[in-house]
Amino acid sequence: MASQDWFDKDFYKVLGVSKDVTPADLKKAYRKLARKYHPDSNPGNPAAEAKFKEISEAHSVIGDPAQRKEYDAVRAMGGGARFTAPGGGGSQQGGGFDDVFGGMFGGGARQQGYSYQQQGGFDDLLGGMFGRGGGAGGFGTSTGGFRGYGGPTRGRDVVASTTVDFITATHGDQITLQTQDGRAIKVRIPAGVADGQKIKLRGQGQHSPDGGEAGDIVLTVTVRKHPVFERDGLNLRLHVPVTFVEAALGATIEVPTLGGAPVKLRIAPGTPSGRVLRVKGRGVVTPKGTGDLLAEVQVAVPSHLSKDAEEKLAAFAAALPDENPRDELLARARD
């Protein structure tokens, strides 16, 4: 899902909650909808699958306090990304450098969609305004094939950026972006695209001023964080809390997978906190390979015990061997 959807889509409406909803009520609403539209509960139903993706995206944004604050601020502002040129420092008068670019392409300096950046310096800007090629020839010199010498001038490359959700980056999808000149272009996000990765869209940049080859769009992809999973190459990592009893005696538990049904995982007796258990083939799937799901065990310590439980725990502690698990640590620290 591209970043312009932050302006176009009401994530609160998607989840059926008000803008002042509490985190607890937000989580309840999301879980209710996720159970209703989960693909496992609606096999072969593309509408339910699309709805599940929509609510997952909405929750990934407003379910995160930092992203929710940013989302609310951006929605309140109602604007898009600025259209800027690199190296455009120095003094500005009137509308400034951004406004010059906005005028060149038939709009203001702000455009909803992805951020759009014209490569080249101030000479390139002036040359482009007056129908000339690149800035190598200065203000009054034509350098392309139209009235100058050499072959046709290649159109300028354009630098752009977009933000996609974690599931889109992992599984891949097709998104639509709006260029500064009003064109809608479809972009295929490949499965397994990483945060900060660049995608080149050939021939989608600025047109040549004299019939030459069009430039490219170089698109940088930003991937939003997921509340549960994180990327580790082609692997997916998550932390799995287990009780002390499950860790001590062993158990079979369920762990979530990204966009699929939970899988069963065997906890061996005596499993310590920090141990990583692997589920083969449930990571990122790409043409170059498939990763695994890496579940790191975290022993959850109860914060409240009844009087009876405290007494039984004390009796359990008294029955344990008289040994200090930190003896080896202290000995190594003295070496």
C-alpha cells in the first residue's frame, strides 16, 4: 500500500472505531475483524482476503503509537510530499525553488503521492525551462540534438520514494503511484523487497526535449514495521512468550505466521529464555530462495501470585538443588 493512502484512506473507518479510540478498544476491534475475515475462515473468498489485508494495514499504522501520531498529523495537514531538487540551497524569494518546479510541471509545489525529485543543478533547471538540454552548455547554449550537436538528449532521471506495509514488502504486490505531472503508473513490488531498496522504472522519468529516450524513475521503498515480525534476510523473526511451567516441563504451543494460519511448535523440557526455534519454509518466499520463521523463546514471569501459589513456589524452591546459576558467570568475570 503506497504512502498516498495515508491521505486517501481513513484507517479508523476501516476498523470501525472513532479517532479517540483507546489502544485496548482498538486491539479488540482489530481482533474481531481479523477473526471474521481471516483467509483460513474464508477459503477461496478473494473479497474476504482483500478485507483482511485492508484491516491488517490499518492496524499496522494506527495500532503503533508513533505511526498513529504521525498518521493523525499528516491527515490533519492534508498535504502531500514536497517536490524538491537536490542542492537547492541558498536564498529563496517568493515561492522559492519548490514553486519553480511546481510551475514547470503544471501544479503547485505540493502533490499528493510519492515524493518527486528532479536530478540536476540550477543550470539544468533553467535549461529545462527554456527548452534546452542539460546544463553543460549554460543558460544560452543548446547541447542536445534539437538545435545543437550530437544525438538526441536523454530525458532526466527522477528520484522518488514510496512507503509500503510489511506484508506487501514480504509477499509482493502491485501498487499505483501518481507522478507529479498527473500520470498514474503501476509498479510491481517484488516479494522480499527490503527497507531502503531501490527499484528502477525504465522510461518513466522526464521526456526528452528533442525526441530522445525518456529518463527513468528511481524509486526508493520504505517498509513500515510490523508489530510482531521483523526481517532477518529471508528469515522472519518473532518473540514467543511461554510460561515457566511450559519452559520447564515442555509443551506444544501455537505461534503466528505472516498472513497464514498459526503453526504448532514443540517446546522441549528445560528450554531457557532466548533459545531460537526454527520453523522451516515459513519465512520470506522469493525466486532466489525461501527463508524460515525464527521464534525466540521468552519465559514470562507472573507478576501476581496468590498466597497459596507463593507458598507452593517457595516449597518448590526449597526442593531444588543448592546451586547458583550465576557461579560460572562470576568465575569468568574474575579471569
